[in-house]
Amino acid sequence: MIFPASQIALIVSGKIEGDPNATVGSFGKIEEAKEGQLSFLANPKYEDYLYTTRASVIIISEAYELKQPVQTTLIRVPDAYSAFATLLSKYQEIMQQQMTGVQEPSYIAKTASYGQQVFIGAFAYLGENVKIGNNTKIYPQVYIGNNVVIGENCIIHPGVKIYHDCQVGNSVTIHSGTVIGSDGFGFAPQPDGSFKKVPQIGNVILEDQVEVGSNTTIDRATIGSTIIRKGAKLDNLIQIAHNVEIGNSSVIAAQAGVSGSTKIGKGVMIGGQAGIVGHIQLGDGSKVNAQSGVSKSIDAGKAVTGSPAYDYTSALRSQAVSRKLPDLEKRVKELEQLLKQLLTETR
């Protein structure tokens, strides 16, 4: 599909500098883009490419000052990165709208139902009483268990498994290999040293606009629900245990793990490979540095690092002091030697 610069400017509410009739049909990185492609400049490190790129249209910040003339058409916007993301989303939406219908072979239970403009890929499985909303795309080899409800405009990528009774809101994206609703890790120790499994009879709820990365697992609650609130974003390879709650617009990077019944507030940021114990609370807007081990609750707005994790500012000071320890040891030895000498002279 071909789009003129004038139409793109309308989508991102931008101002054109150059030819409004310049057309593009695909996207390209600014350093590699060819004629007929659209790119953007958000990182100053790539500034030099602005003057050499062959891209037909470039999205750029309205505050950016040119150092020399450019050959391409510019679209000025307040935030180039966000505007480019908007365009990519629009392009993806257009492409996905072309995918509708049910591919064969696939299994859809007689009691399952789905809305309009839905796509169900080959080898997908929809169990009893499944409900799928309008414009949702179910890619091949997806398993959807009994009584699962999935809202509108969702994208369920290949190989996703959604266990029985789970609920997925609108505009949710779940990437390949992810498992939603597997059993929580609940085992009761027995007198003979064995462990008795505690049945996990709850479910998982993903609210609107949640995105879950590849090969992430979100366990169902023992009783009640494991809940991922509206707008939360989870990276790849994350473990979310039973009865965890993650607040609105919180983000968790890859390889992090959250233990059972922990409550994470709104707007929380958790770095990669962080580990969080169970039954604690992370306040709204708190931050956990990568590879931190969080063993107690964190107040709203606080940042922590290390293992066990503690106040981020204090940790930086401790690191600064630790780097000076060899010099401090040398000075202590010198002072000890001087003190010894003074004591000898006074006797």
C-alpha cells in the first residue's frame, strides 16, 4: 500500500517540510532506508544519516534544528519516536484486518462462539463455551481452554496456551509460547516428607491493553484470580506466580520472577532478572533495578537495587565507598604505623 506524506502527517498530527505528495510504501532504518520508504530520527547518535538517507519521508522532532539542507520530506512532530510507533501500529492494524476467517484444520467446539472479522488459524483449538470478540486474531496452534473469554481486537500469536476459565480483555497481545493459567506452585508438606498438591481452582485475568511477551508464564490463582491490570506490559521469559496482582501500566523486563500473592502497584518498573518474594507489596511508581532480589515491601515512588535490594541512592554511595576500600586500607595501615611510632617515642 502506498501513502503520501500528507496522509501520514494527518495520522500523526505533524507539519510537512518538503513535498506533501512524496509517497512511501514501507518502513526502513534511517541508515539503510531506500526511496519509497519512511523512517524517523529520535536518537541524536543517528543525526548524520539525516543528511545522507535515501528515505522519501522522515519523521522528526519539531524542536530539531537542521545543520544543513536535506533531500527528503520531513514531518515535524512533538515526539518522533511516539509518532513512529503510532504509524507502525496503524500499519499493523491495516495488515491484520486483511486476515479473517477460519483456516482448516482447526477444532472449534459447538458451544464456542466468535464475533465478526475474526481470524482463527490452522490447528487452533477452541474449547467449550469459549467466547472470542470482534476483530481478534487467533494464530495457528493456539490452545484456548473451556470457558475462556477473549475480548475484541486481541492478537494471540502462534503456540499460545490459555487454560480453562481465564479472561482476556480488549486489545490484548500475547506472544508465542506463552502460557496463561497454568497451575500455581502449591504443595503442602506431609509428615512423611512428601508433598501434597493443593488444587489451583482460580483463574487469570488480563485486563485491556495488556501485552505479554514470548515464553512467559502466568499461573492461575489457588482461589480467586491472578490479575494483570490495564496497560501493563510484560517482557519475554517472565514468571508470574499464583494470586499476584500487577497494577495499571506497570512494566516488567525479561527473566524477572514474581512470587505468589505479591501485589505490584501502578506504574511500577521492574528490571530484567529481578526476583521478588511472595506476600509483599510494591508501591505505586516504585522501581526495581535489574538483577535485584526484593525481600520486603517497597514504598510508593522508591527505587531499590542489589540483593537483598535496598535504597538505590544508598546503594550507589556504598558502591562508591567500596571502590575506595584499597586506598582506605592503605591509609589505615599508615595511620597504625604512625600511631605505633608515636607510642614508642613517648615511652
